[in-house]
Amino acid sequence: MKRRNKTGLPPGTIVFTGNRKVNEVFIHSVSYDADEIETASFTNQSEHLIRPVSKDKVDWLDVRGLHDTNLLHQMGSSFNIHPIVMESIADVSQRSKFDEMDNGIFIIAKALNWVDGKIRTEQVSIFFTSSYVLTFQEDETDLFHSIRERLDKNMGRIRKVGTDYLVFALLDLLVDQYHNTMEQLGDRINDIEDQIEENPKPSAKTAIHQLKRNLLLVRKTVMALREAIHRFSRSENIQIKPDSKPYIMDLYNHVIQVMDMVDNFRDLSNGLHDLLLSEMSFKMNQIMQVLTIITVIFIPLGFLAGIYGMNFDHMPELHHPDGYQRLIKIMLGIFIAQIIYFKYKKWI
């Protein structure tokens, strides 16, 4: 689907700029406290009122699919979210960022996935206050399934604390996926390196180029996320409780680790290109060495064959009864002597 043009539209106009990846918008609702939890699932076709449920509990609404701009308008009005925020949610070309609004905090992050040898990104938008969390995903794939399981089973401290810790858990899951993606990139680097060492081919250059493009995309994504998480960790907003600060700082350190991995892998990818050129040059040198040895062997043999192939009448050896056998033995002797000499010199 072609991206929609936003040129000339006033700020705050909600226009979906991505490719439609779901038929219906799927919405998962969770309302919980330390003692109980309520969940519900519905679509944008359901007659369901989307609004905060209770101030005594944490409400989490997860929306998967961004093409329904009417639904986004409804949610913006129900939760009193600034139109600029809703516009950014529908615009999937946004980079990761952290914005503090009058009534909440808005975060955009990019999810990374390794699909068929390429990096795929998905925009994840988060808006939260002290009482509710809204998340928006492009795809129908549930990125936060494991977080829902932790809530259902009351694992850890996630049900005992506020929305800021839930947001930390969501971002931490995305960063963990970054680590998984980097491990797959590392495996890809090893595969290309093994391929080059075993049988260097020009086709490996295409694989290295694709690898560098993937690393460039990851680096741009991680750099933006690093800036957003750094602002999150330094924020003094009342929505972020002091007890959550150490976890957010630790999350920032994890992003730094991913950034270090990206830089290391970029150096390795540059080394792969040098390795390919070196291996192909070495292979070419081996071929040239073999061809040179063959040429050197046949030079004296061709010299003898050329002399006795001349059509002169007065060449005594031409009429000798054993001339042919002797010439063959001499040529064979020269051949064997050359082979022995080349092996002595370790040229073959």
C-alpha cells in the first residue's frame, strides 16, 4: 500500500502513513491491582466503550493495528490525549522518542525482528499516566504476550507497583528482542565468514552488503532508542516513581550494551569484506602459481619438440633408429627433475 501524503494538512491531523497489516484492529484490555486482574479482548468492530475503567486499578489497553483513524480519534478524546500525540502514533515513520505531556508521558520505540535474513522494524507507541497505559502496535503479532502472562500469574512485582514499572517491563522486553536480533546477526556474520574461508565467491559480496545495511538500520534504531531511554531515566516527572528509577537506569545500560554490539559487528562486517578480497586474491594466486608451473614445465619440452620438428634434411638425430625413444626419455627426465626441484623449493 502506498504511503499517504500529509503535505498541507494542519498539525494534529491523524493520518495513517504505514501499510495496513491487519484486517481488524485488535484491542486487549487488562485492569489489575495486587489482588485481582480482569482481562477482555475485542476489535474495532465491537460496540465497546474505550475509556479508563477505574482509578483504583492500573488499566492497560493494547491496540494492534493503526489504520482505523476513527478509533484513534475516539481514544484520543476518551483519554484526553493531545492531537499531536495521536498524529505521531498513526505516523509509523517516527523515530524513537520520549516526550513529557501535560497529562502523561509519550514514548515511541521500535521493535526489531530478524525475518528471512533481513531486519524488520515495527513502531510501538506508549502513552501512560499514573492510572493507565496505552500501547499501539502496527502488526497483529502480540509483542507483549510474556508481559500478559506475568500479569496473569502475578509473577514478580509487576502487579504490586504502578504504570511506570509496567512501561519499563514493556520497553525491557523490546530491548531483550534487540539482544536476540543481535545474536542472530552475529550468527549470520559467522556463517558468511565460514563461507568465505571454505569457498570464497563473488556472491559473498552481496551477503556482506546486505549485512551492512541491516547493521546500519539497527544502529540508527538503537541510537534513537538510547536517547529516548536516557531521557526516560533522567526524567523527574511525577508519573515516574523513585522506586522505578534503578530499573530504568539498568534498561539504559542494556541499550548501551546493544550499541556496543552493533559497533563491534560493524567492525567485523568491514573485516569480512577485507577477508573476502584476501581469500579471492589468495585463490587467484594459487591458480596463477599452478599455471606458471605448468608453463615452466612445458617450456623446455616445447623447445626440444620445436627443434626436432624443424624440416631440415641434415639433422643426424632424425634418422637415428632410437632417436624418438631417446627424446621421449630426455623429455621425461627433464619433467621429473623439474617436479623434484619445485618440491624442494616448496613451490608445489
